Amino acid sequence: MKLSVVIPVYNEEDTIEEIVDRVYSASPLGKEIVIVDDASKDSTPKKLEGLKLKYPDVKLTLKEKNMGKGHTLAVGFKETTGDYVIVQDADLEYDPAEYAKLLRALEEEKVDVIYGSRFSGNYKDMSTLHYFGNKALTLITNLFFGVMLTDMETCYKLIPGTFARNLNIRSNRFDFEPEVTAKILKSGLKIKEVPISYKGRAFSEGKHITWKDGFAAVFALIKFRFVD
């Protein structure tokens, strides 16, 4: 099974080199790595060019205009060729060493999609705002779709490559997560959650998501459940 890892990047000069090194060293070896920079304004693009020399097989796209995380992932998904695709944020909040756990669950549970749940695992340094925001969005998802998820907003969504490449992603920002979840559930694919670790970062450390994104996520859930 070939795994494609898509890394969306925006102003991550302090962490980009470490996360790419960690992704490459994580199991399984031989994975495909796709990096898309969303027109970073710091030294991230320069560091990415250096990483491209270090890892020649990486697929690197440097966007000229900032369009948001959803758009960045849409670009990245189109570049993948793997049997399964997972998103890896560049901020070190999620640990690539857990890929093996997700892939193992995929084989053992005989389901279509695996979500890594922070709330079923060991999470640290999550702000009160993000904790309750995540819980609220997950509750709305469960009510709308009749499921029992614990972490709809997780970055670690292991999804079939063909499904990812055929997603017509319309969300440009962080409402990407509810859009993808809604489309997975409406397509009939089955989701299984497994616990993962998580170490959040503060806004002072570069956290990008805000309360406005939470409201956008609610509207996205309504839109992709009842309208689109």
C-alpha cells in the first residue's frame, strides 16, 4: 500500500525542516510526500527549496498567491498517486510516528477511512476555546449525520487516494475539515477512529485558526449536509 502525505505550509520557517525530516523517517518508508506552500512571507520557501535538494523525490509546489489551507490541500491532493492520503500539518502538533497505527487500524478494522482522534488519546496544550470549539463541531456533525465521532476536526484523516483526488474541494480556509467529513459520510464511506497524541501550540507560536473559522465550519456543515 502506497501512502501519500500532503503537507500544507504557510509561514512555518521554525518547524518545516523538522517536520519534513520526521515524516521521511516515519514508517512506512517509501511514502510519497507532497508539499504545497501557500505563498509564505517568511523564509519558508527558501527552506523548502533546501529540503527539495535534500529529498529530491519530494513533490513541491510554491504558490504565488495566498489562498488558504483548503485551496492548498486541493492543489496537493491532485499531485498524489498513493492508495491512501493523509494530511500532515507543518506545526509539529501531530506526530508522524503514528502513521503506522492508522494504517494498522485500516487493515484490522476493514473500514474505508481512519480518523486519528485527539480526544481518545493523549492531548496537551489545547486552549479552552479550541477544546470546546472542536467538541461543538463534532457534536453538530454527529447530529447531522447520525454518527458517533469524537474528533471531526482532526488533521489525521486517512482517506482513499482516489476519493481524495476526486474531491471537488470548495472551502478555501479551515472549513476544509467539515467539508471533507461531510463528503465522506454522504458518499457512504465508513469511518473508524483510533486514539492519537497531540500537542497544541499557542497563537504566539504561529497558530492560525481563530473563532471566525469555527463559525465558518458550522456554516460548512449546514451547507454540505443540507444544500450542496
